[in-house]
Amino acid sequence: MGQSKHDKIAKNLAKQHKAEYNEGPGPDVKSKDRIIEVATHESDLYASLDQLKGYQKPKYIATSSDLVKKAKEITKGTGIGVMGPTGTIRKKAGGK
């Protein structure tokens, strides 16, 4: 069985940020300068917000191209940024 879309995105981002892909509970990628949670289904976007709570580093939801717009909507006012599937920042993480 091949890798899921989620696993492919997470492993690629982990490699880009010189970090390890966390397949267990918690955010998928924790690098020295940011925290990334991968969401490949619309229902995962809301759960991703909870996964990122409590971290002090810039936080991002990485998602497939078709969900970037929805991710930007639900992260409005949260300080959580949005990345496309290749790690391109589509909404910068920052203050609330």
C-alpha cells in the first residue's frame, strides 16, 4: 500500500525543515523554528487548530491546494499560518 497524501506532505515538509515526521499524537513536524500540522481533509482542518494550541513557535497548517482557501478562512484571527502542500507559505503565522 502506498503512502497517504498526508504522509507524503508531512515527510516532504519534515525533510525541508530538517526535522522528523511525528506519526504519533501531536503536530506532524516540529522544527527549530516552526510547528506544522498537516490536514488533507476539510474535517481535519478543525482538529489541526487544537493540535497546534500551546506552542510558542510560529504555527502552520499545511494542506492540499484545494483546501488552502478554507484553511485561510478558519485560521483568520488565530495567529496560525497556512502552507500549501509543498511548503509554500500562503498565510503567514503571526499575532492574533
